[in-house]
Amino acid sequence: MLYSIPMYTINIIPRILHFKQPAGTSRGTYTTRKVWYIYLSTTEYPERVGVGECAPLPKLSCDDLPDYEQILCNACRCLEQTGELDTEALRDYPSILFGLETALRHYETQSWALWDTPFSRGETGIPINGLIWMGDFDRMLQQIEVKMQSGYRCIKLKIGAINFEEELALLKHIRAHYSAREIELRVDANGAFSPVDAMEKLNRLAELELHSIEQPIRAGQWEEMARLTADTPLPIALDEELIGCNTPEGKQDLLTSVRPQYIILKPSLHGGISGGNEWIAEAEKQHIGWWITSALESNIGLNAIAQWCATFRSPLPQGLGTGLLFTDNIEMPLEIRKDCLWFCK
């Protein structure tokens, strides 16, 4: 039997998104966000369309490159000419791979419900953490109080931006009102600690019964990180450490060498959907926990990540609330109710 190769036509639409309020991150404060939307159709069915989002993070993504748009154009041209997505060729360009993977998935399903799950059927929500953005003491405290009043049972704080003692005071404030059973606390240091004092800080944080800490020291220090993960009183999750580690062999080597308690997966940063599946398979093989989070994508990317995340039915709160941050977001049937993200059919 002969099969015809689909002849894809792809349009690339760049867009600048505007944050509702400045978003403080370890790489500075964002007020705008550039993304590229992929609109994919075929000559056979021109009325059908698949939409994906390519969104590298400035100064963080391994594919944040000066010629990013040209690389994206070349990848789209290759897909148009061959009718197949070359995932191997795109391993080093995770945000491009993610955008094209999800555009193809959307084209195939012709629905924003990209996989058939209880989440995509609107039967259940995905538990998420409430994210507290970096800022001064008063601003972070205000955010914390709003999240707790909204019903969040897991709160994640970015730390390392202000004085460590003030950050401890914020955490103590939460613990004075909510026990570890009532509120799960995660912190993300974004590599702010030095290897010299990291263990001391981990010990002090552990006294507050935190769930975990992300990336206590900067990425690339495998030996030092392995020393911390071996002796830490507080579970350590790797995030930035995974960036640029794009082959199955590299992923296995990293996890075997460092032995973290958790890894955190962002498809735009860590290999798209296919690369994320590799990370999860290797982590589970090594009995390492994981959860999934978005990386400041618009609702197009957020929905794709959430739909993929729901295929695993993980009980852990995921990091899927950040796509609702923009004044000019794309409309999508997503809604946050208390501490869960819902897909509204």
C-alpha cells in the first residue's frame, strides 16, 4: 500500500506579549515576552490548522540564539519538504521542537484537548503550586497571603533575591499560620547559594519542613551538587541543571552522577515533549521524583504542557499557572479554581 506524504504549509507569527505586572526571575525582571506561533496546515486539508508556540527564555534557554528565527524557519521548511518532524536534528533547539510537536498534535486532533484524559474531558483538574514572584519583603508577603486565601495548598517561593534572613522570615510567617500538613512549601534558589554555605542554608530551611528546594547552587557543578544531594536534610530538585543536556546518554549520565531527589521539567527548555518523556523514563528508572512546569509561555504553550502533563496523572502539584500572566494572552479554555488548573470543554 502506498501512503502519500502530507505537504505541510507553515506560517510563523512572532508576537510580543505584555505581563500584567513585572515578573521577577533569576534572569531579571520581564515586562514583555517574545514568542513565535506556528500555524500548520496541509494542501490536502487547507481548512484544518495546527497551532504551536515556540518560546525560548532570554539568557536561559540553550536555544536562545541570535539567529533563532532563521533556525526556526529552516526547521519549518524541512517539515514542509519532508512531511516528517526530525526530532533528532532539533534536540539542541527544545523550544522549536516543542512548538512543532504540539502544532502537529493539534493538527491531528483538531482539538485543544491534545490527549484523551480526565483533564481534557473536563472531569478533573491538575493540582498546581501558587508561585510567589521575586520582590521585596512586603510585596512577597502580600503575594503569599493572596495565594493562601485563594485556597492553594502548595506554595513555591523564589528565593535568593533579597536578604536570606528576610526570606527565612517569610517562610516562618507561613509556618506560624499553617503547618506542613496544611501548606506544602517549595523554594527555588535559582543557583543563588555558594557551595561553601549551601549546606548551612539547607539545614536552616529544613527546620521549616519544606517540601524541596530547586537548584540551590548554580548549574554545572556536578561534584558539588552530588555532595549536597547525598547529605541534604531537604530534598533537592534540579531545574537549570537539565538545560542543554539533550541526549539520552547525557540525561542518564547527569542523573546517575548527581542523584537528585527530584527533577523539574519544562518542555520549552528541556527537550520538548519527546525529550521530556526521555527525562521521565530515566528518572523513574533511577527512582527519582519529578514534576512538570511551564516557563512563561502564553496559553497556547501552557495548554499543550498541561494536556501532556495530564497523561501521567501525577499526584504532585505541578507548576502550571504562569500562562495566565499576560494582558494580551491567547484565549484558551483554561481556568484556575482554587489550587487546580481546569480545562473547560
